Amino acid sequence: MTMQSSAEHRAIAAIGQRLGPDVLTAVQALFRAEQDALAAVRPATASDLRYGVDPRQTLDLYVPSGAEGATVLLWVHGGGFVRGEKASPDHPFNAHVGRWAARSGMVGAVMNYRLAPDHGWPAGGEDVGAAIAWLVAHVAEHGGDPARIVVMGTSAGAVHVATHLRLRPDGGGMAAAVLLSGLYGFTPLDTRDTLYYGDAADYPERRPREAVVGTTMPLFVACAEHDPARFQTETVQLLAARLALHGTLTRSYIAGGHNHFSLACHIGGSDTRLTDEVLGFIADTIR
């Protein structure tokens, strides 16, 4: 296990719980040099594979050399329901999770999905399901095991993974889920989230809370020390609700020294605390 550098820790603590494009840019700058260097040595194995008819319904694969029957990790990016890219020429982020998966012996899949306001609820959850279905049908051709698909999402991406569980309680081919700093329906809807969910009055019927509380699928839940209080509340209340229902705690992790953005941006870098926990979860639950 490798710890976070003191410089990163101080910089993120100074940012605190703030969100916004300027904060995202500042956080990405902390990890960009390291992620750029990693990007240079592992490009995508296959790009823009179509899992649906919409231009946004594409995914990239990162495959380790000699892969055969490997666990598959599907990454679902964040972006407040309205933005985000699986790969971009001007930054290494989101693709970095696919590269980390491949370095860890898994087939990494990084997806785009349809965005609000043009595509509202439940488009994101539907797209996660469609991407999983594509992987079930095709990932063996790329060295992956279609029976061992782990889906990992951050922020809005975690919401979409949870929504997929609401739409497909059987997982639809998903063997386990990793949810980072998601919103599951324990706190009131924020005004900006209505671009995806629609009118707040509809939210109780559209939230994925009951699905993620009730699922017996292997689940790993995390948030960050400097996440906004709303995301921390969602994580803590989800864990409490699952404890009350299932009688045992769900695998979970609070990422010390990280905030809402760095929780995802640092994946695959020198701070391995979160990824060590995720890899341990996968090893223990995906047989």
C-alpha cells in the first residue's frame, strides 16, 4: 500500500468540500503529470466500440497482454449528469481507470453514456445496462470473462450503476458493483439534478435507494473525507440501511485526504489505498 503525498494532502484539504469546474481543474492538475506518464505507455486496445445507436453509446477497451478469461471492470464516469468523456485528447482522465484495470490484470472498459438535459432519467441506467449486455456478448473476444463483470461508477456514474440495479435487480450480467460518492435517494434532490431526474415531485419514484439497499449482489461503497456533506450523508445512510436490512456491514471505504474529484482522479496513481481495497473486494467476491 502506498500513501498519498503530503503535498497532495495539503492541497486537497485546502480546497475542502467545494465543487465546480475550477475545483475539478485544480484537482486534475495535481494528478495530471503522473496520469499523463501512465497514458503514454498504455493506449486503448480498442476504441469507440458501439453498444447502442446513439453517438454517445460507445466504449473503449484496455486489455492486458495475453488476457484470457480475465475479470472485466466497466468504468462509468461522473459529470453531474450533463458532461464527461471516456477519453479526451487533452487530458488522461476516465481513460486512466481502464489503464489501471489492465495493469491490474483485468479487461478495462470505459464507457460514454447519454447526457442530460437531452436525455433524462433513466437514460444513464439504461446505458449501463446496454454496455453490460455488449460486454456479455463480446468481451470474450478480447480476453474477458463475461461472467465476471464488475461495474464501477463515480458521482453521477455511481447513480447510473445504482439505477441499472433498479431497472435490472438481477444485474443483467453485472457480477458486482463499486459505487464512489453517489446519490442514492437519502437526501433531497438538488435543483441542478432536475435536469436529469425531472420535477422533484417525481424523484421519490425514480431514485435508486431501494435497489441498492436491497440488492444481495456484492457491493463496495466509498466516499471521500472532503466530499460535500450531501455525498457523505448518502454513503453513511446507505450503509446504515443495508446494515438494518441485511444484518452486516457492506464493504466500504472512506478515502482519507481526498475530495469528490480526487477520489476518481487519483485511481491508478501512486496512492493505492482505495484501489487496494477495491482489488481486495473483487478478489474476495468474484470467483
